[in-house]
Amino acid sequence: MAGGRYPYPKHVWSPSGGWWTQPANWKSNTVVAVGIAGTIVAAAWKYSAENEERHSRPTGWIPSQLWAKEFKDGEVYGKK
């Protein structure tokens, strides 16, 4: 065991909140952070899928064939 809480210097600043922090609103902060990160990932994914362009025919199946505009006509490269 690590032991109990011990006296710590009060003048030390920590970006994470210091020793033994447990903010009252950590759950809502986590939800907000996950929501923002999810929005950024979704926007990047959408932009990437809309602008993806293959300059050579894939030799096998690739996951982006499921969402890329280039493959929306039903043609799936690499499948026989």
C-alpha cells in the first residue's frame, strides 16, 4: 500500500490539479471532452472520405471501399 495522505507543499502548482484531486464535475468534463474529440474525428473522417482518390487500382480489398465515393457504384476492387 502507498500509505495515507501526507503533507504536501501548498505553493506547488500542478496543471492536473495537484495532489488527491477529484473535481466534482469530472464526469461532465469527460463527456464534453469526448464529445469534442468525437466531433473532430467525425469531421476529419467525412472530409477524408469525400476527397479520397486512388491513382492506381488496389490489388486487394481495403476498408475505405465501404465509404469512399470512388467505390459507390458497386464496383469492389480485389474481389473475384
